[in-house]
Amino acid sequence: MGRSPCCEKLRSKKGRWTAEEDQILTNYIQLNGEGSWRSLPMHAGLLRCGKSCRLRWVNYLRADLKRGNFTAEEEETIVKLHSTLGNR
């Protein structure tokens, strides 16, 4: 007895995400918002598990996700906080 599996192993796709899958996930979340990740793949028509969809959205597809290098101001803040707090 334990938790039910996060996805149906026979139905789930593994490996790299395609651009089409990214677009389906992005469109679904824009229309319906973030919510029940476990039921999202079934409603969106993706052959991925909910955890995979959540991680793809959070780590790669979110519009507010910042990419690239730190600004000079951010670097200065990091150095200042490190000198104050040290390695904790």
C-alpha cells in the first residue's frame, strides 16, 4: 500500500521534448493556468507524466524565467551578501 504512481508507465513518453510538445504545454497553461499537474497531460493531450510537464514548465518554458548572465548590480549584491553572510 502506498501512493499511486505519478503516471501510467506504459503510456508515458520519455526522452527529449519536441517543439510541438512545448507548444501544446504552453498553450494549455496559457488557457487554463497552472494547476493540477497530474491531470494536465490527459487534458492537454500529452503523452508525458504530470511531473515531467511541471518540471518542463518551471525550468524551461515560463515566460518570466530569466536567462543569461547576472547584471552588474546583481553581481554586486551577491558579493556583498557573501561577504556579510559567508558560506552557510
